[in-house]
Amino acid sequence: DGLFESVRAHDGQLVLWNVHIDRLSQGAAALRICLPFEPEALRSAALELLRQNALPDAIVRINVSRGPGPRGYSIRGAASPTLVITTHPAPRLAETPPTPWRLHTARFRLPANDPLAGFKTASKLTHILARAEAEAAGADEALLLNTDGRLAETSAANLFWLSGQTAFTPHLRAGCLDGVTRDFLLPLLRGAGWKTEEVLVDPAELATASSIFVTLSSLGIVEISHLDDHAVSRDPRLSGIRTAFVQALTNSISNDRICH
């Protein structure tokens, strides 16, 4: 058992680092894992890893497991967590938008109102099998519903859709992750004049969308071109949302650099 975070690096700086590390810390407290390093030590190690690998633009993956202990489900005697940080090349944030994805609605369901959904735990078997099912169907990503049949998330991202002047996203009670990029985008949308609603709805609601997209730390905003082999409407306003998102994200990096 354990936790992980995938943090974007841009121009050698860690994007929204404090938000990621806060979620990691909260998850560790919930799982009763004592993180073996302070946040600033982790930050320094991640930056040094980027420097040594000459990767100014990358994904920094932090993995924490409970570590060695006695056999069985009890956590007694497992008091030495294992922490590993790895880096992986990634395209620059401001480059051409990612190729739109094809979504496939998976048969695997997420628990509604799951108290652990807010943390990136290592227990992602449902997401793994959903993605495998989607890829076998020729899609790029899996759309996951919850046990109530409501929209939740994809296997690796938060779900959004536009309808009129409103941007919708599933409510956290649906069992989706409280994504870092999701939380960054919501106030940005409101500041740009969009209404935002977090909803508990059936997948049929997507039929009214003028655009569907997902958000994740590694790629930012990714448009959806197809859902279950049906073409999805593509709203030209999404381009402006993505431009504003990239600009706000790069500004946040500059502000963070000043603070440190």
C-alpha cells in the first residue's frame, strides 16, 4: 500500500508543487504512513534529479510505500516507508495541444462517496483494468462511472464538458480524484466569465455538450474527439481556455520561483 504524485516540471521548475505535496502529506496521514522526508527536502531532491538528468521539461513521479514489515494486513511493525523519485521526459507546456483522445466507457465502476478517492493511492486496479479495456477497444482512455451510474472520471484524468456558458465537472462525491489541475482550472474558468458546476449526473448528460475534455498534470487539457466510437462536438472556445490555462500555469511557476 502506498501513494504517488506526478508533478509537472517546466523550465526546470516544479509546477504547483505545494498543492501536490499537500495532497501527498494528507494521503500519508490518512494511510498512517510517516513520510521519511520533509517537503523542502523532497523538493530539493526532485530539482536535483531534474538537473542531473538534464530534463527541464518532465514528469516527476514520487512513489511512497509503507515499506518492509511482517506478513499480513496489519501495519504494525511497518515503520520504515520506502520513497522513490523518478523523472520522465515530457513535451513543453506551451507547445501544440495534445492530440485529442478517444474515450471508451468502461464496465468497471468506482465506489460512490469513496473516502479514499481524494488521494492518489497505489490501489488503482480498477483504473488499470478500465484502461486496458479501453485500449483493447481502440480508445486512448477509459471513462469511469461510479456504482450509482454517475459520471466520475477517466482512468488518469478529471472530466469536464462545456454546455452553453457553463463548464461542468463531476462532483467529488461521485468518487473522482480531487485533481490538482482540476482545482487550478475551476477558478480560472470563473475568472474568464464561465459558470462552473460540480454535478452528479448520468453519462447521457454528455450528449448536450459542445465540448468534452479532461485535465491531468502531465498534459494539462486534452480534448475528447470520440466517446464510444461516436464523434464528439468540438467547441472552438476550448482553444482559448487552454491558452489561458497555460499562461496562468507559467505565471504560477514564476511566482513560485520568486517565493523560493
